[in-house]
Amino acid sequence: MILNPVWLNTFKTLFENRHFTRTAEILHMTQPGVSQHINKLEQACGYQLIKRQKKSFDVTLSGELLYKYILTAQQQESHLLENLGANEKTSGKCALSCSGSLATSLYAGFIELQTQYENLVIHLEAAPNNRILEQISQGQTDLGIVTEKPDPLLFSSEVIGREELVLVFPSSKTVDVDNLASEVMELGLIRHPDIDHYLRLYLAHCDEAVLSNLDVRKIKTKGYVNQIHQILLPISQGLGFTVLPRSTVDNFELAERLKILDIDNVVAETLYLVKKHNRDMPARFDMIKTQIKKSLN
């Protein structure tokens, strides 16, 4: 029996999100529609895939095995399509994962490529470092951009550029460098998924003596946002400060309401372009790599 690929995709999405409502939102379905797909898939398989509880569920062993099968089938299909069109320089699918801030910087350039080459399909996804490496190893994405050099036994990587980090205040606030530490403590922090990494890196390399002894654990939190386009909104309204890539600040629509701390030493982190170890990439990825370098520089 051939399993319905639509049902398989619904199950895969449910497995990865572990939530019926979230799965329905992602797939633009109703929650009963998701349940119907899972029920039909269980009937087609002949095995229970999830154990339903009141408002949650557990995946059965059969469900775990089916998920692994789906990943393997997708990887094999991806490799087949790549091999069929390996010499195509301007057409085919290119899947890339990177941080949300980088995705914002790269997206316009990718759109420009796709307007030139109508058969080129670029799939761009925002994800944290560990998820990006997981996607590459599982064949869910072709290339990734991460900020730490990965295990060379598992991945091939090269330096693709550097990303400057900046400390951002509301433009309405007067920043006194001599009293910067106390002002930071008073303003409070707008947190986001990468803030711990960015803040510690910034403080370690900014060479500002007044910030060198700042205890990040004592900085009060004024808010948390996990959407890259929304992180700077509260700061533009006078609430808190944060650390983000300069490109994110430059692309913010209310950038005139923000103020970047002016320091002599540029704080930046290295960006690595990563693929699966010993994997040969189709010719079209040379064009993708060139566009990434152009956007970053």
C-alpha cells in the first residue's frame, strides 16, 4: 500500500511540533483536519502512531519508526533530484538555513536571483545553530550558516563572512559612557533567543572598561520577543536595550528611533558556511554562495 504523502507530511509536522493547534496553523488546516489525517494514516499503516490523552499525546514506537522513514524518504528524494539536475547552474531547489537576522539580510538577494532564473527555487529557513546542523545531517537542508565551526568529521565548512554586533538603545535616551553600566542596569534588557550569546560576546570583546565588570545575571528583563522583526519595537518605544547584528538594526523600519553605542572596537562573530561532510553540491550552489558573499559584504 502506498501511503498518502499529504498524510505523511501532516504526521511529520505534528511529530516535530507536538501540538495539534500549532500543526494546524503551520499547514493552514483546521485541528479536526489534522486529526483526520492522522486517523487515516493509522488506518493505512495498521498501527497506532500516537497515544491520545486529554490535551496532549505521546508518540508510539510505530510513530517513531514512521517519522524516521519519512526523513529517510525525503533525503533520498532530495538526493535523486539533485543527481538528476546536478549540472543545472540556474535551476533546481536550494535549501538554506541561518539565523533570523541573517535571513533578513540575505532574502532580498535571493529574491533577485529568482526573478532572473524562474526555475530556481530557494528555500530559506531561520533556525538556531544546533537546529541548522541537525537539519544538514538529516538531509533536510543543503547549506547552513552558523557562528561556530562544526565538527570536521561530520561537516565541511568555510568562513563566509563576519557579522557585527551592536548594543542598541532608544534614541530618546541620553547615553553617558562614563555611567553606561548603571544606565544599562536601569534600562533593562529586551531578551530574544540569541541574547545570552550575543551579550556575553559583546561584553567580552567591546574593550569598554565601564562594561567589563557588568554582571549580566543582575540585568533586569524588560521583555522577551522571539520574532526578529519585533525585537527592536519596544526599544524604539523607549523600553530597554539589547544586542543584535547591525544588519538587523539597519533594516528596522523605525531605525531613526534607535541609537547604537559608538565604540572604537568592532565586535563581530565569524560566519561559517556548512554542508554535510564529503557531499558534492550541484552547480547552482556556486551561484548561491556568490550571492551570500555579496549580501554579507
